[in-house]
Amino acid sequence: MLKEYRKTATIKAEQFDGGHEQVKKYGIQDKATLGEVYSGNRWTILTKEGPMIVNVGDWIATGVEGEHWAIADDIFRKTYEEVE
């Protein structure tokens, strides 16, 4: 039987701006500086499941175990709300 579930863990997140500080902080790979040819997908972040594309404007989430992953801005805004 199909059941509904809600996320209960709180995450930390910040919007990716492509800046050097965030690239360094999250170990993001810039394909341009690696000499790779890219077609629209310039950045990748290493997640528990492997490399993941992250674009400027996406959110970088940090989970309860310190893991990181990217979330598209529109999905992030539909899924999460800021904790005061």
C-alpha cells in the first residue's frame, strides 16, 4: 500500500553563486579550470552517490552526516522552508 512520508531532518543550505569560497568549501570541480570542454554544465559537486551537477542558483545542502548535494532552486523552494 502506498503511504505518504514527510522529511523530518533539518538541513543546512546555501545558494551556490559560483564564487571561489564556495567552490573551495564544498570541493566543487570547475570543469573550465580542469581544461575540460563542457556544454552548459560547468560545475560538479562530489556526493555520497558520486559527482553531481550543480549550477549557479542551485542550493547546496548539507545533511545530518555532513554530506553535501545540490538541489535546483525551484525544487528547494517547494520542499524546504527556513527555520527561525
